[in-house]
Amino acid sequence: MDSGTKTGSALAHTVRQIEEGIVRGDWGVDARLPPERALAATLGVSRSTVREAIQRLVSKGLVETRRGSGVYVARRRPSGIAAPWLQLISESPPLREETLEFRLVFECAAVRFAAHRVTRDEQRALERILGRMREAVSEADVDAEARADAEFHATLTAASHNQMLDQFYGSVIAVLRDHIARNTYDATLNNANASAQSLVRLRQHESIYEAVREGDADAAQRAMLEHIEYVGRQFH
């Protein structure tokens, strides 16, 4: 991957990370974001990358700069094309089956690109996430498993290095995080097979990662397809 592609990937990743922080509520409406230096250290990028990411977010209407004061989460949400669509989703959340169908299309495509484009740093990030997932499954920690599961899929999407996929995922991250967490909780609640199913899900994530690490796009797509279809079967 050439330096221009790496720079663009770092910028897209930084934009998405800050967007996710806003969606999660790390910084509420009208809250001041950390200084450039602190954000750069936290996200592992240069200050110039953080500065350009902030400019992108200002143009999107997510944050605003105040002279002599800093960068703040915008008081008013952007009113672009996506806003009415996202509002409809929040008011009428899709059914689990519909969201799984969306993930079959979206994530099976993203993982193919990730198999060809994943960087060594992203591989290490996926390895760390899988480590947390193994620990969560062994301790039957549903909260930790759900967090690791959502982070795994978000990291894979970032590894696709496709700005359209990355930005679209960022726009629906709150819906998908809730969907993944809800699946984990619902599959565990009052379920005598919960422990065995957690192990199956863990092995499926490991298979997805192994295929991506080996650069095998076909195997990665098959592993993702098997995982998402299995998630759906848990509720039948």
C-alpha cells in the first residue's frame, strides 16, 4: 500500500473513531473535544491527521470550532440526505431478520476487501479484540463479549479501506452495535446452550480473522456468511 493510501486510510479511520465517540456519548452535545495532541496520542495518528479529520467533521456539521476555545460537538445535528433516513431508523428500528439481511450484504462485501487490504496494525488490533473475546467467553461475561463482538466487526470494516463502506458503517454504527449486543444478550438469556453457542461464535470470529490474515477473500466471505446465518439460527 503506497503512502498516499496509508494517509487516506488513517484519515478515514480517525474520522470514524471521532464519529463513534460522539455517537457513544463520549462527548455530549456542546461538549469540548480533547486537544489535538491528546486525540492524536489516543488514536495513534499525527496531529495533522487529527486536524484534517476535524475539518471533515466540521463540514459534516458534527462539530464546530470556536476561536480561542477549541472544538465542540455541534449543538444541532446535520440535516443532510442521511439525516431523515437515520431518524426513521431510530424511530422504527428494523427487525432482527432485516438487520441480518443487511449485514449479509454489507459485511460479506467488506470482509472481502479487508482480506486484500488489511494492514499489520489492523491484524494486531483484531488479535487483541479476539483475546478479549476469548476471555469474555471463558468467564461468561456477556457485556464484554458483546463489546468485543461489535468492535471486531467495526475494525474489519475499517480494514476494508473503502471510504464509502467506512463512512456508511459509521453512520449506522449505533444501530449495528445495539443489534450485535442485543443478539448476544438474547441468545444467552434463559438458554441452557448459551455457553456452547458462545464458543461457536468465538470460533467463527477466529475463522473470519484467519481467512483475512491469510488474504483469502473467498474463505473470509464464507466464514462471515456462516457466522451471520448462525446468529439468525440461534433464535429459531
